[in-house]
Amino acid sequence: MNCIKHCPTEAIRIRGGKARITESRCIDCGECIRRCPNHAKTAVTDCLEHIKQYPFNVALPAPSLYGQFNSDVTIEKILESLLQVGFDTVFEVALGADIVSRAIAEYLKRPDIKRPAISSACPAVVRLVQVQFPELIDHLIPIDAPVEVSTRIARDEAVKRTGLAPENIGVWFITPCPAKMTTVKQPLGSETSNISGAIGISEIYGDLLRAFPDCNGGQKLRRASPAGIGWALSGGEVSAVQAAKALVVNEIESVNGVLEQVALGKLKEVEYIECLSCAGGCIGGPLTVESRFVAQYRMQQRVDGKMNPDAIGNLSVNVDYAAVLGGDERRVIEPRPVMRLDEDISRALYKVEVMEDTLKRLPGLDCGSCGSPNCKALAEDIAQGTACETDCLFKLREKVRDLAREMVEVADRLPPPLVKQSGDES
């Protein structure tokens, strides 16, 4: 029951002894993967073999990848190991974060934006807004995430370098979370994604370790600044943007609570909110392999410049900030009205009445034994026709007890021909 109790959008039900995900409600936050002690839930990502379908491949390592390795492993060596396992070149997503940081800083200067402005870098948070807080969509910063910006630049550079057509360039994100994989298949605010696929850090980690002996870290592959690398940590985005009156919140339950306050008209004094669905930031993603506390320490060492003091990143990319910002033409994020009871308002009101009446009869213990996360969710399932009241163990016990009492009463009754009348002789 751990997964259904912690799903922020109540997207999971237990049916037939298995946890079933309602896809329309799922925001790919990875809480079910993280919470299940039996590892019954896994994320499906691409594997290294998939890159063979392209003649030229670019690796986009997330900054959180750097925190998975010991402090004596330089960033240059990590990037070189990606070349050893089969990629033709690398482009740091941290460099895309540097670019997006500048674009966000410019955007926050505008007087006409909705405040508090909410970071749109985490796709799980964007989907949470779509599903549960559609009234806050205008608060989302209309700027692509660093990985999308990095993908466009990396593909353009690869086309110039190789002369190949853009569709023959494979661009692969090395991701710490399943939400990025879903973004490839179901992009946010656009019809298609520039990313060819996403490979989980846990999927490629062993291959990178085995490639280390052949890497000397001598190639000058690093281009990102410490600020861009810091995006892997909670608070890294705010630090890079240098936003005033900023609030940092991580872990999906906490994010949910903060967004509720914004939706209620609170937090008006806050100008900018950095929201991350994973505890500690991307270093706490469910597809990472290292403890987030260890990874946080290692990343902090790299960000503070204590490691590799000579490897100072530089923005050696020509950036069209107008294109990055995109204005009103960039992307339109639509709400996902999956929490509606019905499209027809009259039927929806009827279902609300059924829910309220049903909820009054339920015990209100929110035990989850019925396969729904709480009694309110069970009442909704009953109103939608996907569950019945006796799915609740307590209501089932009452039903069985009432049936048993009726059976006892029936057993004590004799058929009419056998009932003796007063005065009758035997």
C-alpha cells in the first residue's frame, strides 16, 4: 500500500492484488518507485544499445550524473567515459542550464508576468500543475528546460560538424528520473521533443565505471560553469538565476503543499519559486544509484570549485536569448482535466452527491485496504463505477454480519406446513 498512500495525484489503485496506474493522472514523479520496498515498480528507459540506430550520437549528461562518482573522478573523465561507451560527442546539460539561467533572469525583470513565477524545469512539477493546479499554469515560466535547450544546440553543432541531416543525429539524455523519459514521448507544450531518447543513470552507470580505466580525463570536454552544474542540487537554480525573494521547495509532497498556498492567493511576497519533485533536487532522482546525501556532498565540492580548480566553465555558445525565451509563441501548456468527475456538468453534480452520501457511510480510517488511497478516493471510485462499497473491509464485514444474522433468523423459521397451530392435534 506504500505507493498508493504517497502518490500525489492518487493515480494508483490496487486491483486483483496488483498496483494499477491511471495513466492520465500519473505525473511521473517516481514516488511509487522510491516508496515500494519490494521494487515492484520500475521505470522504462532507453538502453545503450538503442544508440546504434543513428550514425552519429550525442550524449547529454545531466549534472546529477557527476554526483554519482567519487570526488577523485574529474568531470572531464566522466565525460570522456561517455565517449568510450559509444557516443561520438558530449554536450553538458549544465551548459544548457547556464543559458536558461540567463534567460530566466531576463524574464523575471518583466513587470507583466504572474507572480510568484514558478520554475518549469522539472517536468513532474509542470504535470502536477496541469493536473491539480490548472489555475497556476500562467505562473509557470515559459522557458524550455535546460535539456531541451541543450538538445537544440547540440544537434545544430553536430549537423555542422558532420554534415548529416538533423534526423540522422541521435541526442540522448542521461537522466536521473523517469519524468524526462516521458517528456520525450509526451513533450510539454510542443508536439515533438528534440531528444531522441533518455537513458537512466542507473542503466549506464556500470558501463561508465568499466570505461574509466581507458580514460585519462585529458580531453577538454567540460564547458559548463559551476553555477550550471549546481542545478542538480536543490537551490541551484535560484543561485544561478540570482533571483530575489525566491522560495526553494523540493520533494513532491512539499511542492504540492506550496502550490496549494499559491492557488489560495498566499505567498504574494514571493517572486520566484524553484520546485523540484525529488528530495534534494535531481540528485535524489529514482534513477540515480548513489545516496542523495553522498551525491549532495560530492556535487557541492564540485560547485564550490574545490575539485578541478583549473576547469572553469565558459559559455562558448552563441545564444539567441529571444529564441530561448520565445515569448507567447514559445509553448502553450494546457491543463489536464483528469480530476473531473464528468464532462457533463449535470452528471458531475450527480456524482458529487453520490460521493458525499457514500463518504458518510464509509469509516473514514483511510487505511487503503480497499485498494484506493483513502476513503474519499474510494467514494469517487464508487461514483465513477470502478469500485463498490463492499471493497471496504469494514463495510464488507458489516455486510457479512448482517447476512449471518439473517441466515440465523431464517434457520429458526419452519416452513408453513410444519408450523403447529394452537389446538391442533399431532
